[in-house]
Amino acid sequence: MKMNMLHTGILSLAASVLMLSACTASNNTENNASAPADSLATVTPVPAGDIAYFNLDEVVSGYDRASDLMSEFENEANKEISNLERKGKQIQSDYQKLVENSQKGLILQSSAEKQAQDIQARQEKFNQEYAKKQDELAQKQQVINNNVMNDIAEFLKTYNETRGFRLILTNQTGLLSIPVALADPGMNITQDIIDGLNQAYAASK
């Protein structure tokens, strides 16, 4: 089963606006262990101004930690789903064999009924197990989403300590990006964020 990509579940963030006032920058220094200020040393600065924006899709796609987390998740999910699919196919195979043996008169009717009941019980248990596993995987994927979004939010606090933007917006790729439909390319800090996040992630390994 192909799982949704990392962008699933983060649309709410795309519609949000991150208000980052330069006057509060000094109070945020102690809360940014995941994105140390010195990791910004090689980030190419965007000219300071009141407003900047970044593309969330591009940041998530370019963030190495997001890729690593999603790769690990997909490997685990594929294994889990493959195991369940094998169980499901075995139940189907056993049922088909029972039908054939019953039609050929190779087993007693009473035995066929008992085996059918057993297979039905296995099928019901399998359905429950499958639904539970899907829920567990969805929860794990949401945790990954939350971690990536938290990394971005925390990084922006550190980033803005030296940039001093009063407002940072985020949008997502589409026919008409929302909320930033049109803006001066010089206000786009997407690459700054990708570079800074990856520097911090590399330093944390």
C-alpha cells in the first residue's frame, strides 16, 4: 500500500501566518537547541525588510531530516502492510481450497461448515488487525509531520533574530499560491530556510 507523502496533514500550516517580531528576539535564544544560531553563519541573507515569505512544499522537500524520517517510515510501513497482505492472501487461499474440496465431496459437510466458521473468524480478526495497523501508521506519520513543522517553526525564531522581519508568510505550490499569490522574488527566503535547517540537522548528527 502506498502511503501518503509527508505533505499530508500540513495544509493547516500553509494557511497560517507566523508573526515574528524583532523586539522579542532576545528572549528566544535559549529555546533553539535544534537550530543553533551559529548554523546560520553560511546562509545567504535576504535583505532585511518588514515582510518575507517561503514555500512550504519546497522547504519540506529540501529538508534532509524530513526525507530521512519519511524514508524510514515508508520502509516500516511497506513491511507491515506486506505482512498483512500475505496473511490476507493466505486466508483467501484457504477459503478457495475449502470451497473446491466441498464441491468435490472430499470432506464431510459438518467439517466444511466448521472450517468455514474458522476462516470467517480469521477474516474478522484480520480485518481488525489491518484497521489497527493503518491507524498506527497514520499516527506515526502525523508525528513525523509534527516534528518537521516544529523544526521549521523553531528555526524561523532563530533565523529572525538576525533578520528582523516583522512578518513571515508561508505558501504552497499551486495554480495560484495562497496566501502569497504574487511577491517580489527578493522577499522569498525559501532557500535560506532549507540551507539553515540542513546545516542544523547535519550538525546534530
